[in-house]
Amino acid sequence: MFKRLFLAAVLGTILGIPLLLGGTAQAATAYTSFTMQPQAVQVGEPVVLTDTTVNRTGLPFEHDWIIYGPNGFYLHFTAGGSLCLDPDCSKVQLVPMSAGRYNISESAHNSATDEIGETEHLLAVSDADHPLPFQLVTPTTVELPSVIEVLTPSSNIMVTRCEAPALLGTHWAPCDPYQISQSARNSDGLYRFRYRLPMAPTGPIEITFSANSRSELPQGGASDQEFTFDVLKSNKQFTAVESCYKGGGNYSVTYFADFTSKVTAKLQVRRSKSWVTRKRAQAVFTPDAEPTEGDFFEESSPERSPWFHRYLYFHFGPVSTLGPKTRIIYEIKRGSRLLKKGHVSKKPCNGRRQF
């Protein structure tokens, strides 16, 4: 399982009275980190795995690697193993001999720490009969906001992971791309998917795509693939406002912001020439000072999260009860400044668009 901690959604719905909520901090957790070179290979091509964990203890780590692959493949190696490229096994070499998905995980420890959290990467291995599940169309060096495009034979895919290795150990998910379009199958039998990445910290980020329609992929091949992007600049502080009807009388408003913000949804009815608010849902999101990996070793190093995905969920009744004289509006403010105002959509939520 990927070591990923998600931002908790702040929810609030009441009748006629504002409800103000804020985020809550969680304890820091340190994680190992490592790179794979290359990140996708052909059968028989060597892959070098290199530990990049920040070691603040001054004592050497002991590294523990576990690899699961296709056809029951299992490999476990530590210092002194034949596949280690250095004495402490911080760098190892893998030569996959079967096409498919390889789950590679690493953990580390020394006499000053308990085991540091395990980190996992996916390696996609191909051969002549099992091509890679995804082809990246767009460059890997980006300035945000940006659009990422992939080609795949699967008609149903999703992003299952997006992390910034430099921020592992913090408790906010640092990036969250969302799907904006899907094309029809082309002459090569491939679908083109477009994802928008609105905000992320600068530096490398790792995004994993997963094919849900695995029946459309060659049997025995990989269904997941990982890509690393280098974020040069993140230009947005506020973007991607969307709303939809979730069913059961529930609605949602989603947006991104890297500052303290307040989002309000109002159910209003028409009275003569004015609109009267009958119900209100409201939340305030505040960037929290969060612990970093340094705090795991009792060093004070508070930082602020680079950006936040915001999600207001509320219950205003079924769409069928909203007549021509009824509406739901939302407002997003930074302090007293109104940033965005609009009508909450009555269209059903797209499951792949919900974060």
C-alpha cells in the first residue's frame, strides 16, 4: 500500500447559521525515499534502485528491500546481498525477467530510530507481447498549472498516487491531478486522457496511472505505470472551482487554494424580487504549520503546506425539489475579498473528478 496521507475534508451543514471549521494537525511520520533508473524497462534490462532518504541521525542506516513481481516473483535483500551495489545496500540492481508489474518497497532503520516508514514504487516491465500500459504525450518538465496527456489501450483509468519525494514525512498530499477529458479510441486502438495538475510544490513529483479496464490490456502485462515530473514553477494560488450533485440530496464544491479561505453554499428561494437564504453550509480552511521529517528526529522544522485541495460537502435535498424559484449558490472568499461566486451545478458528479 502506498504511504499516502490525505487531507481531511472539512464538512458542515446547518439550517440558517454559519458553521466555521478548520483543519486539524496530525503527527509527523518519516518515510524512506528512493529512485528507480530507468522507471520503465524491457524484460532483461537492469534497473538501479538508489536510496535518497534524508538521514538526520548521523548514524548509518540499514536498508531493507522487498520486491513482488508477476508469476509469484519475490525478492528480499539487505546489506551483504549479491544484488547490493554498495556495502550498506543503499543502492541495488534488479534485472526483471518477466513482463508485468513489480512492487518495490524499501524501509530503513538504525540504532537511533525505529523502522522508518516504508515507501513503495511500481515498475512497469514490457516485452514484445506486453507493451507498456501508458505512453506519456506531454513533457516531464512543467510549469503549473499544466495539462498532462497519456495514451493507453484502457478506456477507464485513474491517478492512484501523486507525491513529492522531498515532502514525504509531512501529512498533506502535495499534488492531486484530475481528469478533464477522454478521447475516443484512435486508429492504433489507444485512448487519449488529459489530466490537469493545478498546483504542486516545485521539484520532482511522482504520478502513478492505473488502468481500471484491465481486460483491454494484454494478459500478464502491467496495469500501472509511474512517471516523474519536474515542476519548475507553480503560478497559481487559486484555481479549479467545480460543483456537482452527488445524489441523495448531497452536493459538493471543490477548489484549490494555498491560503486561508472560506467557502459558503446557500440554498435560496425567490421571494418577490429578492432571494432569501433558507439553508447554509460553510467552512474555513487555514494553512496549518505542519511538522516535517526533521521532527521525527526531534528537530524543530515547521513548514507550511505548499497548497491545499478544498472540498465542501453539504446536504440540501434532492435535485427534484429545486424548482424555478429555488437555487444553490456558492461563494469563496479570501478575507473579505470575494474570489469566486456561482451557481452550484445540478449535474451528477463524475466519479473520476471527485478527489
